[in-house]
Amino acid sequence: MSDPTTPDPTTPAATDAQGMTVVARTQGQMVRRRFFRHRAAMGGLVGLLLIVVLAFSSIGFASVPGWWDKDYFSIATVENGGRPTLSVVPSWLGGDGIHLGEHPFGQDNVGKDYFALTMRGVQQSLTIAFTVGLVGTVIGTLIGATAGYFRGRVEAILMRFTDVMITIPLLVVAAVLGRRYGDSGIVVLGLVIGLVTWTGLARLVRGEFLSLREKEFVEAARAAGTSARRIIVKHMLPNIVGVIIVAATLAIAAAILLEAALSFLGFGVQDPDTSLGKLINTYQSAFSTRPWLFWFPGVFIIAIALAVNFIGDGLRDAFDPRQNRVRD
């Protein structure tokens, strides 16, 4: 006869030895529950969504107009020295009240609205970062999975190529590619940068596949005559999807900083377009006289990088296999 204090895993809910209810849930339900209970991840997700909505709704995107009445390329008369008109201090605290004003982030030296310029920079930086993250994740997963499953000569060739890519300084390669393809548009720039940012994920996926290929379910599938492609896609990749998602999230955060560094050095987005790093590079000389031209792009770079990193931390904890129970 079984111990009455031992939970029955086949029932929807059971009580453990301490009298606490343990709810039986699927792996996906537990992952979602742990993620949504991660406060830092939720804060990062809300913050990132607010930044994305603000950037793409304010000045519009493509042919869709936005709610802000100024654009990022029109030249106007510089008013009040180009100082920001944004006020966040209520009048009852001695401030000017809460309002945006005509130019909430101020104006640059030729009168362009800096709020519109910053929002355009956020749009471009986010587009490049997510393109880099997607391309790097796909390439890294393909190379790592192929090397880890087939082993032998295939693994040797792919891993030696990966080792060579790792030895080359990433910023140098990205700068060369950025100089060559920076004029081709942000999507092309994101694609070429993504071609050199997959190495870490490839080694990570390879290590996971080396462990999984020795498991019983993989041996059984191989003995049953299942093709290598089906074993990789249907049996092995689902077991490391958490690792891939977390790595992709962190790659996006790194891509934000990489794009900012490249554009700051003049190897990223080229005129007449702009990005957050390019704005900092363009107006770095005004740091001592008009520091707001430096602050606002820098604040958005930090905010986006922190938000994506918090989301990555939450996903890492949510996919942690050691957290296999959820208590009510």
C-alpha cells in the first residue's frame, strides 16, 4: 500500500508532505507560469513593449502615419536654444506641469525635432537588433545541430570553422561588413552582422546535441529507421528550445549594443538615415553645451538592452528543468 502522504502524479492536484497543494501541469504551462511570475522579466517585457509602441506609433512606419505632428527630416527654426520642452514635474511641486510641448526632446543644431529623430533611431536600432538575433539564431542552431548529431568529419569541419570565426574580433568583422553594406539598408546590415554573431549559439547547441544523441529515445528513433532530419527536428530540437530561446534573447540585447557601437564609429547606419548609435556619434561634440542630444539616445539604448536582458533572465529561469513543480 502506498504512503498516503505521497502525492499522486496522475491526479490534477495533490498534497505534499508539508500539506501544500502541488498542481500537475504540462511543461508549457509551468514555463509560462514561472515566466509570468518573474517580476524583472515582466518589467522588462512591459518596458520593451512600451518603447516599441512609442517608437512605431509616434512617427509612423513605412506608409502608416503616426500621431506625432513632426517628422525626423524637416528643418525648422531653432527655438529657445533647442532645449527640451518636456516637463514631468507637476505644478503643485513647483514645476511647469506635465506636458510634452512643441519639442519634448529639444532640437538639433539645424532645427530638426529631436523626439522624431530619436524615435526613428529606436526603430532602426530595433529592426537591426531583431534581424541580427533571428539570423544568428538560425545559423547557430543549424550549424550546432548538424555538428552535434552527425559527429565525425562533419563536426570537425564545422567546429574548426566556428573556432576560426571566434578568433576574429567580432567588432572588427562587423565594422568591415558595416562599412561595405551600411548603405544597402538596415535589413541588409542586420543580415550581414547576423552572419558573424552565431558562433556562441552554435557551440551551445552542439553541446546539447552531443548529450541528447545518446539518449534512449534518439536511439529508438534511429533503430526504427527514422531519417536524421526528422530525428533532429521532431525529437531533439524540442528538447533544447528553451536554451535556444534564451540565447536568442540575449543575442538581441548584444546586437543592440553592437549596432550602437558600429554606428558610433561610423560603420553602421549611414546618412540620410539614423540610429541611436549614430545620433550619439553625430552629436557627441555637443555633450558639454547641449547634453540632451546625447542623453536621450543613450537612455533608450540602456533601456532596451536592460529590458531584453531581464526578459532573457526570466526565460532562463522559466525553462530551468530543476523547477519541475509549481505550488499554489
